[in-house]
Amino acid sequence: MIRSSEMIPIRRRFRFGKIDEKDVILVMTGLGMRYGDGPEDELSLEENGDYTREIGYIKYANYATNVTECNLHDNFLNNVWYQPEEVFPIDGTPEERQHAFWVPVDSHYFELSKNLESLELEGCINSTTCLSETPKVTRVLRGTSASIYLDNAAYRNFIYGKFNVSPVDMESAAVALICLQQRIPFITIRALSDLAGGGSAQSNEAATFISLAANNSVTVVVEFIKNLLSANYIISSA
């Protein structure tokens, strides 16, 4: 495997190479996250620690609109409580679960990423189609992943106010959880192609600028690798 330029186990291609003389492995992830539990599993029991009410919740009744004679204090959907993920760290007790809601990025990687904030990015697809604002590299305090494509301004504002989360993608949390369990340092570098719920009903910023976002993301990842102070660091970038 080490001598080969690529490997294809279970129909997924792993490519081996170098960026600026540093070893890298490139693999395409799927779209979205997959939850491990199936329909044959037992229902969650709060007393067994299967779910918690300590992290926070969203109350559907707070977002009712265009409904006549609606009691905004409650509805039949009640609340949705946010839950941590079950993890089984490599250095933990076998088959003894732990829980994780936030997964911190590597502090060295995060500090190093500050050097990328002055990096110039492409702002146009062609001579007639450009972003309305100049793209830039910025670090965020918290990000999250969703199992659906999020395009809702109300929910965007909710998770920012509740959890101080700004970017939302569909994959990075899966990578973060694997790195947490394997005790591998990681950082997530993503290019945002639109504002959730920010465009008009007829527009689709993601479809228009997805290729531009992908190219800019590659530019930032390559520059980050070049800035690594030591070639001995392991890189896991979503």
C-alpha cells in the first residue's frame, strides 16, 4: 500500500502523494453523516444515560408563523433536545461508551491557521459571475454538521444564539468524531458557498458558486500544509 499511488478498498479510492514534500492521503467522503443505530435497537432511556436534557433544546412553538388562533406557548411537537454522540476512544475501556458534544480542534493547527487569514481567494467564476462580497479566510469559534442541507434563516439564528455556531456543513462532524476516538489531531477547513436562508426564493447560491468554493477550499488546505512547522504532524482536514 505504501508503494502504491492509490488503494481502492470497499469501492473507495485512497490516493497517496505529497504536498510541499509532506505526505498526504486524499479520500472522498460521502455527503452527510450516517447514524449507527438501526431500527432493531432499543429506544433511548434517560435513566440509562441514553439521552440528556442538559445541553439545550429547540421549542417548535417559538417558531410558529402564519397560523390563526395559534397558542405560541406550546404545541404537540413539544421540544427537541440536543444530544451528544456516543464515542469509544481507542484508549478507553473496550465496549464502554463515552459521550461527546463538542470536539476541539488541535490547538497548534488552530493557531497556525491564523496565518491564512491574509490569503487571497478567487471571487469570480467568470467575467460576469462574481461574489457580492470579497471572499476571505476566517477562523470561527464553533462549527457544526447537519444531516440535512440547511437553508433556513430562523434555524441559522437559533443555533448561533444558542450554541455560538456559525458555519454548518454536512460532513465535518463525522471526521471530527473519528479523530476524537483515534486521538488524532484535526482541523476543519471548509469553504462556505451560501448563507443559510439568506438568498431569495429563486436564487441558489450554492449551485452557482459550489465550484468556486471547492477551489478556494483546496487553495487554503494546500497553503495550510505548507505552513506546518513540522513535517511530523499528522493532518486530518475535512
